[in-house]
Amino acid sequence: MQNKNEITLASFVLPTGVLDYFTITKVMKSASGLMIYLDENNLIPQEYIKDKVISKGFYEESSIQDFPIRGKAVYLYIRRRRWFNETKGEYICRDWNLVAKGTRMTQEFASFLKAIAR
């Protein structure tokens, strides 16, 4: 189990709004910097809320370098969730462009979402 203090501290360095959609699963420190691991929460995207949707795990992990802290690199390792839409017979994921347009978020968080959608 990850140290709760490390997770609390890491939540302060993440872009505003990230913890609305992701959970910190692990925080690791090394000589070169800080590594924060995030899993997307199992919250069905709003546009599919009326369909029968089942979580099917995660896509391959993505890595993003975030702003450095005290001269040390910060890396975010993100696992985006995927679902199977039984109603339409297809796999789906959250459309981060739609989320950024449809909600009030900081520019920093919108940039974060664009980076993970790559």
C-alpha cells in the first residue's frame, strides 16, 4: 500500500481537476525526480450513460513529463480506462476533448487532457 502522505502531497502537484477523473495509485521518488501513477476512475462517460457499459480494464500506460519541482523531473504515468458498450457493440473511452469543452477547467488541466489523448 502506498504511503498516504506521499499521495496527499502528490495531489498538490497535479494539474487542477485531475483527481476528479483519476486516482493516484502509486508515488515513487528517485534521484532524478518524482513518478506519479494515475488510473482513470470507473465513471462512465456522460454521453454513454443510457447505454449498457462494462469496464474492460485499461489501455496501455502513457507517460507525460510535467512541470519540474525544485529542479527534479516529474513524470505522470497514466492508465486510461476503456469500456465495452454492449448496447452498440463497441469499445469506448472518454473523449477528453469533449470533457475540456463541456466543463469549466483550468488551461493547465485542458493541456493535461490533450497530452494524455495523444
